Amino acid sequence: MGGIKRFCLFVFGLAGVLCLCALALPWVGPYQSEAASLMANSYYYLALQVVLAITAFGLVVTLLMSIFAPRKRKAVVISSEGGDQITVTKTAISSQATHVIEDGDKFVAEKVRVGLGRGGRIEVSARIRPRRVVDITTEGKRLHDNLASGLATVCGDRVQHVNLEFVEAEMPELAQDVVVETVESLEVPASVYENAARLAESEEPSDITVPLSSVAPPPANEADDVEPTDVDGEVA
């Protein structure tokens, strides 16, 4: 729904509610006398006439649309000869458009709308989401031409407009390919192993000595508390 149509419907609905309340309150409700006394106010009476006129105009337009608006068709006549005719449904046109858009696995057809105008004219609008970032100026023109030719196989020359709307891609553009070389095997010269073996044979284990002076004797009080025992564990 467009912005202008939405605004007109809002104004018509609001005017109708205000007009209904202004005319019903003097008859129904606990404030009948107060609502009736407002009719003597010139500004209130003028505002009531304005909302009444808007409500009446909206009701007349709604009545005329219900009578003269064309019926919403679900199929279009492609060709007719004598008493025979060939028709194509909107579902078939939408399916063909989706097939052409998603062919090649580059785009996804999120929404396809098919409109049937006077004289059997067809208008196709599609919302497309690329799978990856693409050049819209180039790929969009190519997709538009492919879609027009693909729909012509189903609808002939009945297609009047093809409108495409692109949204953000599913995945960002992939980085450029980076060539990574892997080393499968690395040959080590034999001289390296020989030098390592010769170095290991020349090294001798070193003795580690701890001077006795570095070992502190036990405290005197602790030594006095210890009683000598013999081999069997009895106290001497």
C-alpha cells in the first residue's frame, strides 16, 4: 500500500470515528446534555461539518469502487482463435520468473509479484537477494534480459514491465585466492646427523658434589630430645 493511499484511509477512518461520536453522544451516554450544548458552539459545529463531509465523501468513493472496480483476475489470455483460447495463470508466471532468477545459483527470488492490467498486460516485480556480492549494473541488466526472454516463452508479448529490486547479499565477497605451498618432505643432509652423534660421544657426564659445610646440623634442642635405640627398636 502506497503512502498516499494509506494517508487517505487514515483520514477517512479518523473522520468517521469523530463524526460518529459527535452525533451519537447527544442521544446515548451519561453526557447527553453536555454533548447537545456543544452544538451551539460555532467552532464545534464547523468541525463537525468538516468531518461529516470527509466521511460522506469516503463512503461514496468506497461504494463506487465496490461497483466499478475490475475483478481481480488470476489468469491472462495469451491467445485466442475462434472460440478457443490459451490462458496462463499468475502462479505459472511467478514460477517461471523464479526459475529464471535462480538459474545459475547466483540469486534467490525472495518475492515475485505478478500484476495483470487492462488488455491482458502483465507486470512482474521481483525482490532478489544475491548469494554473494555482485556487480548490479552488469548482472542486473543481464538478469533483466534473461527474465524478459524467459517470460516471453510463457506469456508471449504480454509482458509490459519487469521490475527488479536487489537487496543485500547473503554472504560478503570472498577474499582472493591465496596460494599456499606445503612442504611434503624435507631432506636433512647426513652430515648433520654425523655432527650430532660426534658431539654426543665427546660429552662426558659431570659429577655434582655438595660440600658438607653447606648442610646445617640439627638444632641442639631437637638432638637432645631424641633417645638412642638399639637394632630391635628398644630404648637403650
